[in-house]
Amino acid sequence: LPPPPPEGEGARLCIAMLTRGTPTCCLISHVLYHTRIGFERVYIYLDAPQEEEVEVLARIAGAVPLQCDATFWERRINTSEMVRRRAERAEFEDVASCWQVEVQARQSLCVEDAIDRASLERFDWLLHIDSDELFYPQHAHPCAFFAMVPSEFEQIVFANHEAVPTSFEVDDWFEEVTLFKVNSQFTDKQRLMEVWHTRHPPPDISNPISGLSGYQWRDYFNAYSHGKAAVRLRFNSQLLRVKPFGVHNFIVADGSGGWRAAAPLHSATDINPSSSAPVLLHYTSCGYKHWLRKYEILGDFDDLWWGRVAIRVPAHLQSRDVVHRKPTSGREEHYRSRFLATDEDLAVLRSYGLLVKVRFPSDVLKQA
């Protein structure tokens, strides 16, 4: 990592995330990693917090653990501008009506709160990621990179690479997992799909996600592939009025009482060369026990997000069914076949330049 810019010349950065059931060791690594590479603050919203977890995180410089108990949620619902203005946008209504059952709605409420906190602390940018995701700066110090973003851009959408676990069990995924599938935005997407579908043919139906039989195929990524965003909180000395737009993007006040999409810089396509662009590393479903715990917590959820948007992530729906709708005897086999990479899988991915090894996070975490 290059040295940070001179004092006063770099951007001030923070992170917001909602988490539940994440191993404490991974939360500690998440905070230590990001504060060591230049982020000053990590707002950690603990859904169903444990006392020991709060105490441990509170002792780490830069961590701000926030307990999302009944009092917290009551206060958020009573003070949230999105809830108050729920009639103006479908996304605001989703938050107001679904926060008790929909994780993404609670995430939006927490990010809205984090924006207010970060603005008061005079941070320049806020990045919203999950507890199984890291910011990988590649070739520039994060504080320098964000400071150089042209003023016309109000959010930066970072493409994500997806972790490829090779061990059935993992303790701290940030320290142990180093292989990642390359996001399709950095490749010839048509060629990638040809390669992948040769090994994992999609179903021969017009809609790949239609009914229980429609999502029993294997996509290239097990989770999302369209990245997540950081939002600009201030320009010069002027605060921007911003709100989360789902969990991947942001909106800003349009000056006439409404809202518009924040002007985006896409790291994979708008930075030249793209190989130097920062990315997110997504350590999704690394380790059987963590995968199982995640879907036990999520429960037997519906096929729709917010009761209206079809979930088009095959592995997500498959995991729900395996954990909640099928015999327990098939769980381990499902995890091995759908999430663990075989030597042949790794060889094919390498041969087409679709696999990268990233040691940087584990190296940072090994620092004294």
C-alpha cells in the first residue's frame, strides 16, 4: 500500500454495516484491516447484539459498535426521513413497511443513521459494505484515491470479486481465503458465460428463475455481481443530502424537494486502466458452519424481496431450501457441491484468467 497523502490532502473515510451472527474474530479483522488502510471509522450496527461482542469491538480504535435493540429500532422508525416520506418513493415505502422482516430494509435504516453520524464527524465519503466484504485498494492509498475523484461524481460503484473457498471449514475468512473469481465486468462477459455454461449448463427455459425447478442451476457468482457503492457526504464545506437506494446505491436531494440517483463513477468501466481500479472482495459463504448459520438466521424467507421484487440469485434460494425445506442429511453435500471449488474448477478458472489470488488482506492483518 502506498503511503497516505500529506495531512489535510486526503479524503476522510468511514464504513457502515449491519451484521448479525458474524463471528467476532471476523468483525475484529474487518475493523483492523480497514483502519490500517486508511478508513477512520467503522459504524457496526449489531442486529441482536451480544454483550461480549459489543465490549470487544468497543476496545478497538475506530470501531463504533451500535446495539440494534428494540429501543434503537423504535428511535429509527420515529426519526427516519425515509419513513416519514414513505409515500414519495417505493424504496422508502419498502423500508417503512418491511423493516421487521427484510434485512435490506434494516440495512437502509442503519445506513441512513450512519450518514447522519458521519456528516456530523465531517467525513467526506461513506462506504456501505457487509461484514463479509473488504475494500481492496489495489494500487492507490484509499484516502488519496477518494480525494482525486472528480467533483461531478457523487457515488463510486465498486465492482466485486467473489471468494472461492477451498476448505470445508473456515474460522476467519479474511485471513484464510485468498482466491477470488474475477467479476464479469473485467472480462469478455460473453466468453465467460460460454466457458461457465459449458461446465454448468443453465436450464432450457425462458425464465431462469421461475418456480422451484427454475433456480436449480449454478450461476458464475453465488451472490450479487453488480458491486456496491460509496457516497460523497460533502464537497468542499457543503454537506450533501443523501439516502441509501437499496443496499447497492445512493440517491441525493435534487434541490426541488425530490430525489435523484447520485451521479456514479463505475470503478470497472470508468477508471483507466481497469486493472488499477479498487474493488470489493466478497467472502460469501466461506466455511460450512458460517453458511449454515447465515441461512438459519435468515429463516425460510419468501421468493420476493420486499414482497414485490423476484430474488434472482439461484444459490441464495437453493440454500434457503436446503436448510429449511429439505432433509438435514443433504446439507453438507450441497455445500460441498455448490460452494467448494474442485481442483478442476480452479484449473479452468485459471486457464481463462478468471481466478486471482489476493494475499493483501491477510498480510495487512498479520501486521503487529
